[in-house]
Amino acid sequence: MHNGRHWYDCPAARLYVMSEEERQAQRRSFAYGNAAIGNPRVTREMIDMTAERIDAVTARTLDVKRKAALGWFMRLLLRLAKWFIRRYTL
């Protein structure tokens, strides 16, 4: 609290949008701080290595989900096209 006000009372703080790099740095800092409380042998390098592994797995998972969603959408379009052709060409 500064001068009787909290940071969340500041309009500029509410409007600020963090970049992806800032968000990633904040996540890693948060993870390090919480892990280091429970185990002082945890290092920032461990947190960085784990974060990179999680990011790699997440990227692969999202890629698979995108492909599945695209496949579903293409099948739907194909069914609609077949329906449209049957309906309006006979």
C-alpha cells in the first residue's frame, strides 16, 4: 500500500496488458518462489528447464487439438456440401 492506496486502485495498472515474455517471467518467478519455500535446493535453472518442457508438451498438445478441430470442421463442411448438392440438384 502506498499513500493509503493499493496498486489495484491505480487506473494505469488496470489497463496495462503484459506481454507474453512478461507473463512467462512472472509465472517462472512465482513458481520459483513457491517451490523454494518448500525446498531450498530448487534452483531457477530447474524452474526454467521444467517450464520449457511444459511449453513443448503444451505446443504439441495444441497442435494435435488444432488438427483434430480442423478435421472436424472439414468433415462438417463436406457433409453440408453433400446435403446442399442433394437438396438443390435433384
